[in-house]
Amino acid sequence: MRNVGKFGGVMSSRWRVSRARALRAAPVLASAGLLAAVVSCSSGTTTSGSTESSGSVTESAAGLQQQYESVVTSVLPSVVQIFTADSTGSGVVYDSKGDIVTNAHVVGGESAVKVIPATGGEAVTANVLGKFSGGDLAVIRVESDASKLKAATFGNSDNVRAGQIVLAMGNPLGLTGSVSQGIVSALGRTVSAAGTAGGQTTTITDAIQTTAAINGGNSGGALVSLSGQVIGIPTAAARDPQAGAAPGIGFAIPSDIVTNIANQIISTGKVTNSGRASLGISATTVATTDGQEVGVGLVSVTPGEGAAEAGLRAGDVIVQVAGHHTPNVAALNAVLAQLEPGQQVEVKYLRQGSDSTSTVKVTLSSLTS
């Protein structure tokens, strides 16, 4: 497991990334120079003992550069800067009504934030329509001057492939309208963090791993394909606990998840069908006096949902779910991310006053706002 740092301005926390149960690709690394060489070589013809002409290489490189410039010109106006009382981040204009998608950890506990359009000008107020803290997504709405905002085009993240060239657009370190480039290096990652917006642990499922640089302030921005479509929302960058930042390892929420959650929030102000499994609990990590994590302590259980229906109650400590050990909340979320609502699983737990574990079968609920 790697520890991953989450970015949204001054806020940070420890993240863990795990391999999804059906990981679709292994990491692939490449530089911009190598990418250009691959493109140019694939378009030329050669004969024995000869190489591609410099003119053909130049034309291919110029074509790639022109494509980069076209995408930046088209999409960057849809990326805004977001300010709260204690942090800054990015957002992507979702529709013509002034709705903007961003990360839940960017807006934090605010009910309203300030937004500066990519075109510049004075900051305008945007109200927070709703958050899905469990998946680190939020929607805000600019009530006035919405006509000045340009909606982005969201693509189908199911079509994303490892090795695909992508651009990350946002406002890293307060540098507005910044663009970094890289590739999709892997798909299907599960990334977890504790202590994010609203005190709720966040887990990103099927995250897109990218080499495009993601720094503080990039959170909530756009991960864009060379066709000019937003395929993800950059959320986290890897951080080694000993060595610090790990360049070239960043994560984005896939656009298919973004649009599903955003549409629900815009329609009802909340998320009722995330497609994610839940035990229906509020929990915290339990550790021994020497700091060793031993399980997930239940602070409360939601009446009518999985844990409560199975007889679990506040004070119980969950140590295993579906055969996987759960020493902390992040580990529990990573396990649940691979399961589905309605699925029945075995849960092992410790109850106060007992020295041995008990096992119950829990029918999983759906994770909601």
C-alpha cells in the first residue's frame, strides 16, 4: 500500500492506494519526447537502411503541438478557481445553469464559496448544492453571471486506455489556468483517505492513475483527453511517507462516476444511488495504547440499514469483512469499494466484554450523501 497526499489547498491528509480486484492495466511511464517520437514514427514509411525524413518528423510534431494547443484553448475556459476560508482549488463548469463540479474536500464544510472564472475578473459567489463526501465530489452553483461560464464536454471514461495522452488543467499553487501533460498510466485504482470533508473517510473507486502533474490547487480541475473531453477530476497525488512527493503518480475520479453523482446532486441535492456498498455506520479507527491499529469501532449505526439489521451496535469493533482484515477505516472502505449494494457478506467483530470475535451476515446498503 502507498500513502497518498490529498490536495485542495492547505488541507492535506494521508491516503492509501490499493490495487482493485480486477485491475485492468499496469503502470506505463513515458516522457513527452518519447510520445512525440512514437507518433512521428508510426506515420512515416521506411525502406531498408533508411530512416524517416526530418520533414515528416517535423510535420508530425507540429500536428501534435497544434492538437495540444487546440485542446487547451477549447477546455481551459471551463476550469474555474475556487476559494474557501482556508483553501483554494479548482472546478469544472458542468452545464449552462452555472453548475460546477469539484471535490468535496475543496469546498469543505462551506455552504458557499467564491469562484473566479478562467477568463478572469472579480470573484462571484457559488452556493454548494450538495456533496458526496464518501466519493469526494461536490456541485456548486453560480447564481449570477452564469452566462459567462463555458460548460465543458464530459467524455465516457469507459473508453479511457492506459498509455493515452492526457492534460491536467487547474490552478496548482494558485497559478491560475495551468496545464500539465502526461499519460494514463493505470486504471481501476482504489484510493482511500481519512479525515476529509465533513470528517468522513473518502474512497475513490476505479480511479485513473496519471503521470500528468497534480499539485496543491489542482483538486477539482479537469483531466482532459486530446479529443477535448473531460475524462476525470484530479483529486490526489502520491506521497511517500519517507521520501515525500512521488512525481508522476496522480489520481482522478473517472468522468462516468462524476456525471452520475453530479446529476443526482443537481436534481435532488443529495446522492441516493451511488452504486457503492455501505454498512450503514459511522466509525473510527481503534488502536492499542502503543498505536497499533486493531479494527473499526462503530460510533453509531443507521436504523434500517445493513449493520443495524444484522444486530451490530455502537461500541462494536469490526475486524474483518468478506474475509478481508479491516484494521482501520481506510481499509474497510477499500474492501467495501469492491462490493455491491444488496450483497450479503460475513462481518467479524469484537463486542465490549468479550475476548473472542463473533460473526454475523450483513446485507450491504447503498452509500449515500
